[in-house]
Amino acid sequence: MSNLLDIENLSVRFPTRSGTFEAVRGISLSLGKERLGIVGESGSGKSMTGRAILGLIRKPGEVTADRLEMQGESLLDASPKRMRAIRGKHISMIMQDPKYSLNPVMTVGDQIIEALRTHEKVGKAEAYKRALEMLDAVAIREPERVMKLYPHEVSGGMGQRIMIAMMLIPNPEILIADEPTSALDVSVQLQVLEIMDRLVRERGMGLIFISHDLNLVAGFCDRVAVMYAGRIVEVCEAGKLHEAKHPYTLGLLNSVPDLERPRPRLEALQRDPAWREAPSVSAML
């Protein structure tokens, strides 16, 4: 079975007054119909990887790769018009905070319907019906009432579920979730993750789940790629994340509380300069 996404030697660079800054440095990964977690500290290149896949790196930023393909189609060679068609229809991305992703002057219903009609030729009545069904699928009660609301009238948890509905209504093959639960409390986090997990499994999609929460990723994903300074330093099965070997991964695990393995004192992460220059580990299937 072919992969949904294949990336080889992907780099993202930005010119600065002091020289070129490399946000992503030669990473390789592939995605099948699975849940791939990408974890690391802020600034490790996680979000830049997701944005590069979707062609959202603006000039003067530069994206290069030996291979960046979606089911055999090169995303690097795609025209701006083709990339607009790919975004949403084939690859969708959920941003961190729905309050900044939703249009404040459009109702929830209008935004979901627009996301569908941009990629499919459907009538208004059919689009409205499917939008209601999608809101129901993400566990929003009274979807007809919610369709008429504006983003400032919904809670953070509901806003995130609305974003999930918008991103999934065109039926994409790949979903990139960039810390989709970071702004939510723990109980709402679990609800949102359960909804995403169910929808991804039912639709046979590939999911790239970007997060800084290792324990969350370990319980939610199938594989985990750990990023440091723009490179992948370790790849492992999510269920065996606590058996990781790289000192950076171990440092991240030891720096956060673990209710199953309580420790009297959390460790501060000690970084080795050699990690930065070590070659990137491949996360290809």
C-alpha cells in the first residue's frame, strides 16, 4: 500500500541579518493511514514542518526537499492554484487556537458551508444538511442553534470542535493537527481527542499530530518522531515511548510529571551541543 505522504530531506530556511536561520534541517518522514505524533520543545520545527507540507511558508522563507509528495504528486512543483485545491480537499490543518482561525464576522454555519462548497459543487440545501451532520459528528449539541452563532459566542472547546468540523467536511485524506488541545482544559482535551480519533479511524485518514505533550502523544498516536533544533533525533512506537534511548527524549520525559511513575523531583533538561549537529533520523515507513 502506498503512503499518503512521503518527505525526504525537507529543509525550511529564513534569511536574517546575522545569516540564514534553518528552522527545519533535512528531515525525512512518511505517513500512512496512521496517527503520527511529532513532539519537541517550542522552536524545534514541528509547526514549520506542517506549514511546509501545505505550502504556507511565505517569502523570504525557502522550502527545499529531495521529495515532498502526496500520493505520488509533488507538492513542491504544484502551482499556487493547485495548492489551494489541495488545502482542505486533500490535506487539512487544524491550528492551535480556534479564536484566531475562525472568521469573527461570519457565523459558524456560513464558515463550515464555505469550507465544503469551496471544494465540492453542492447546493446550499445539501451543504447546510452536511454541515449539520458534521457538527453532530463532532459531538456538538443543538447544531442548528450553533450554526447561527458567531465565534465569540462559543467556548474554547466548542470552537475547537467547530474547527475540526470545518477541516473534515471536505473529506481530506490527511489531517495535520497543530497542538489542537493546548488551549483547552484536561476534560475537554480528552473529548476533542476522542472525537478526532474516531473520525480519523472511521474515514481511514492519516493524521500528523503536533504537540509538546509527550504523555498525550504516547497515549494517542501510533508512531512518534521527536524533533530537536530542526531535526528528528528519534522515532519510536508511541506505546514504547517510555523505552526511548536518545538522551533528549529521556530528558523531555523526565522533565514532566508522570502519575504512573511518580518521582520526588523533576529533572531539568540538559542539552548537549552534539545533538544539534547529529544527522536527522528517518521516520519513513
